[in-house]
Amino acid sequence: MEKQSLVLGLVLIAGCASVTPHYDARFGDAVRQAKANMTINPEAGKNPDPVAGMDGKAARDAVILYQKSFQSPPPAVNVINIGGSIGAGR
């Protein structure tokens, strides 16, 4: 009985061991690299005049258009395809 307990204990301890130490060390590198590749200007947050180049009327119209987009939902698209199939021309 004691031998079985020892074997069971070793099996349980082995289940807690890490099997991916090399993968875990670089976990998330691909996401961080993709995010860095998509950043046009990493120093943009340090610019004291972030809206330079956009006139007041264009900025106001953009904000109004953005706010109106939440007042009514976009129209529903009715997609019913009874008896047809995507590859019907074959």
C-alpha cells in the first residue's frame, strides 16, 4: 500500500511540472511586434498640439456625424436564400 501511495504521489507531482519553459519566456512577442508594426508615430503622445492640420469646421462636422451615428441603428439587411445555394451555377 505504501508503494502505491509513493507512485501516486510522484505522478501527481509530475503533473505540476512545467513542460513549456521556452514557450512561456516569449509568450506575447508576436502580438507586441504586430502592435509596434502598426504604430505610425510612437512619439505622438508627446505632441502638445495633437489636432494640428484639422480646421474647426471639419472637426465639428466629424464630431456631429459621429454622434448622429448612435441615434438610429443602421438598417437591417434581409438575407433569405430559400432553395438557392452559393455554387448554383455549377
